Amino acid sequence: MRMLAIGLGTLALVSGAFAEQAKVPAAAPALAGNPGAASDQLPAFGFFGRTKGMTRVVPASEVWESIHSGGNKYFVVDVRPAEDHAKGHIPGAISMPIDVLFRPANLAKLPGSGKPILLVCHSGHVESMALGGLAALGYEPYVMRFGMIGWNAESKVKAGSPDQEGDTVRGLGGPIEK
């Protein structure tokens, strides 16, 4: 039920972003044009056309290697609730919970081009919703595979039916910044 509420909230936020075009920051220039343009000219069409509808997923090991090399190539955005971010996050990640991500002031903080945006949540579900919203606004986001579960040490993950055995996800065991 909570996921449905988050999904509907995200849809409402993204719809509101289209409706209030004047408030879109310069970092999202794709919406500055005609919102009634043909569907093949909308930012999401281009994004999902280029990615063939596949989510651009980055493994935690690649993020760790990028951080460890001293020059993180990603602009990491933690879309979990602020209190979860405060308990521990990927080094250098900024907290921008999904319920405030699409506010014009927060969108203005995102890089328009150059440094890729990497979205992170607990398990990968919320970051994927955020990816759709940002792609619709003209950004080119990525998500981290399995979110913080993929970053942390080994975790038991329950997916599918209640009778299904839990899968073990072997996380990176990367450092947590507080």
C-alpha cells in the first residue's frame, strides 16, 4: 500500500512539474519548449528510446571503484527518507527524498549535463520511480543495482510470494558515511 501511495505521489509530482512549466529550473531545459509537442519530442520518449526501455543500472562495485579512485564520476542522490540517509549512506551522496525531489528548488541542485545522476534507495524500487520522473523532465539518470542492499553486506531479500524462499544478495560491503 505504501509503494502505491509513493507511486501515485510521484506521478502527481511529475504531472505538477509539467503543469507548472514556468517553475522548471534551467537544469531541466527540455521542458522549456512546447509541452504539447508530439510524443516523439518529449524527453521521456528520447530517454526510453535510447535505452530501449531498459533501466540504466550501475552495480555497487562500479560506484565503489569510482569513489575509491578519488574522483566519483556520479552525482549520487539518495531518495530514501532523510532519517534513513542520516543512519548511513554512500560517501558523498546528497539526501533528496522522493517526496521532495521534484520540487523546483531541488531540481535546480541536479546537474543538467556532464556528471551522471545516480539514484539510490533501500532496494531499488523507489529509485526506479524517481528515474522515470527525472527522465520525463529531460535528465539522464542511472540507478544503483539493489540500492543500499547492493551496497551493504550480505542481505536476505524476500521477493515474490510469501511462500517463496528468500534470496541472498551479496552486497559490496562498502563504507557507510554518517
